[in-house]
Amino acid sequence: MYNFSINPAYDYEQGTYANGSVNERMELYRRCEAEGVGISVMKAFSSGQLLDERTSPFGKALTKIQCIQYALDKPGVLTVLPGIRGKKDLEEILKFNKATEEEKDYSIISEFTPPEATGKCVYCNHCEPCPMGLDIGLINKYYDLSKAGDILAKDHYKNLEKTAKDCIQCGHCNTRCPFKVDQMNRMQEIANYFENI
Ligand code: SF4
Ligand code: SF4
């Protein structure tokens, strides 16, 4: 297990501990999963800065629930460990367990996405529902992990009930993705890739 600070600010190169570029950080998360190293997330709220629009580097506040979901969607992440100052903090964090999909939706960060991250899938599933029942985020995650050398990703992909081959190119995900991913194209690319490895 490896402790690492993950939040949208650090991933988008904002703040003192924002080490590495967007791509380098995503590669690190994939490498951890590929090599069987679990990540325990610290500073999910960027020391609270992201929770207040006056201190958020984006000028907009995120909720704790959005920040936790953001971190959990990253490859390799097993757990998020927010700082707890008392019972009130703990009760707030535990609300995550009962949060709705709308409360977990962090697509607002697409407004701050730097050019190098635009068009890249972050596995958030904000483009769901897919009419064919594909788990779009998971399919993309296994694809990226397999390309990063994760030998288990191929089997995980092949064990999915629906894979990229089942995509009917309806375009619903393309119109819904806040991160401007051309998912229709990517599904064809993913289907080809897994057919040929
Ligand atoms: S295509 Fe877009 S909305 Fe769908 S999982 Fe990827 S980043 Fe999220
Ligand atoms: S284009 Fe494919 S993956 Fe996207 S919503 Fe339609 S069927 Fe699902």
C-alpha cells in the first residue's frame, strides 16, 4: 500500500504538492494498479481548499462527496483517508456511503480541464447510461491498464458481460461526456485492441 495525495487540483497542476503533469500522474496511478500496488489517498480535499470557492484554485467549490468519488475512480486507488478532526467530520464523511449518483457527480471539473487532459477518459461514467448496458468507465480503465502492462486487465475485460464489441455506435456517450472524449471512436479502438492481443 502506498500513500499518495490525489485530488483534482493536484492532478490539474494546481497547488504546492501538485507534482507531475496530468499525464504523468495518470500514468503513475495506472502503473500502481498494473504492478499490484494499492493507493491510499491523502489530501482528497487539498487540505480543505477545494471545499470553498474562495480558496479553490478553480474558483468553484467541490463537495467532500465529489472529491472522494473523484479519487476512488483513479486506477490503483483502494481507499480514501480524509483527515478527521472529530465526530462531526466523521459523520460528514460517512454520508458518502448513502450519497446519490447526482451527489457523486463531479463533472463540474470538466470546466477546469487543462488542454492536455481534454479528450481523455477519466472513467467517471458521467456518460452513462449506455443503451447497450456497457460499463463505459470500466471498459476504458481495463484498456488503459492493459496498455500500461497490467497482465490481469485483459482477463478482467474479457469477463465483462458487455464489452466494446457490443457498442452500437449510437453516440449517446459522446454527447454526454463532459471531458469531450470521442468514446464512439474509442470503443472501436478498444474492440480492435482486445481482438488482437
Ligand atoms: S467517456 Fe467521458 S463521461 Fe464517459 S467515463 Fe470517460 S470521461 Fe467519463
Ligand atoms: S456509442 Fe456505444 S458505448 Fe456509447 S452509449 Fe452508444 S452503445 Fe454505449
